Amino acid sequence: MNKTIIPFVAMFFASIYAIGQAPTPDGGDGANGADKNFHFGLNFTPGVYFTGTTTPAASNSVGFGFGYGVNLEFYFTQNYAFCTGVEIARMAANWTNTTAWTPKNGQATDSSTAHQYSMQYIEIPLEFKFRTLPIGLIRYFGLVGFNPGIRLSANDNYTVSGQGINPAGNSNSVNYSENNVNLSSNTSIIRLAYVIGGGLEYNLAGTTSLQVSAEYDSGFLNTNTKSSGGFSGNVTTKGITLTIGILF
């Protein structure tokens, strides 16, 4: 897998670099007006994440995550750009599924498994950026595109609980937890999401700007590739993120 991915990524960024070195469009000042048609930046991205499931026997709650990376912007005109980069994203998602459970010498009942997923991906966003002309020192922009990622790690902290009544009228219960369970064999190595969002750039000096944006990141590939904890339905990860960064 790595021998296939590394040459592809290298060729991708070599092509992007060549585009960035292309002459600016006629008009003299470049695609950004008085500045340049290529920008790079650094960013930090905290987020709130949650899951989508395909069964009513599961419930969802939010988890917190964060990411960081390098972003690249290539402007076709003063206001339209293709954006990419390399991001490391850590996502946390909490959900609970209910399954049938039969204690020894007892009656069938339900047990619940509360999951706390922690997953890390390397992502290469592929987005289009549409921004306004400057309004004072500020430009407003919108973003739309896709966010493919490759899983680096996946772990689960889960708690199982349930209770049943045996024929003698005595209760049998189960309650145990497992931490840092490796989910690499149970989760998809590929994550693909569509992204939509918006934000602003605040010019600091010259071509250097502070950038802030909010985005909705909606994964649509099944994360749960194998039955886990008695649950075999689809699990997708989604998030609302806040990106804070510097563009140069």
C-alpha cells in the first residue's frame, strides 16, 4: 500500500508545484491583484465530530477532535482558487448500540455498548475557493469540495452493560470496559467526505493574512467494515470544524 501511495502523492505535488510556477495571467499584477497567484499557509483545526448510523438500535453523541497541516492555494483569477494541502486530523466520535444478550440460565434482554472512537487520518483536501474583492482589510470566501483521507490509526474505548432475570428471579448483570482496542482490522482505511464552508481573510501586511473559516465535513463511506461489539451496520463520521491559520 505505501509503495503505491508515496509515488502518487509525490507526482501529485510535483504537478501542483509546476502549476504554481506558471506565469501569471496577462494584466501584470498576478491573479491576486497586487500580490501573487500562489499562497501557502499553516493551520490548526479544532472540531466537533459525531457519527451517522444505519440502525435505530444505535444512538449518537458528539466527540472532540483537532487537526493541523499545510494548505496551498492556486488562483485562476483574483477571486477563484483551487485549494489543497496535507492535513493530519484526529477525530473522536461517541455512539452506543443495543444488542440482544442472554445471561447464563436467564431470559434474553438487551445489552448496550458505549463506544468512544478515536481515529487519525492523513488528508489531502481538494476544494474550490470563491472570495470577494477586499472590503477594507477583509475578504470573505466560500469553500466547497472533497476531503479524501487515509487512516493512520483507529482505537475504541467501550463499555458493555446489560441485565437479565433468571428463572429463580435473581438478576444477572454484565458491566465491563475495554480501553485502547485497536480497530485497524474493523475500520476502512479510506475516508471520503464532502466539505462546504466559509470564512474570511484579514490582511496583516503585504500578502500575509489571517484566515478563519467554519466547515461542515460529511463522511459518506462506511467506517465500520466488520461487525464490532455485536453491531454490523454502517457508521459514518461527520464534523463541524473551525480552521484558524496564516496565509503567506
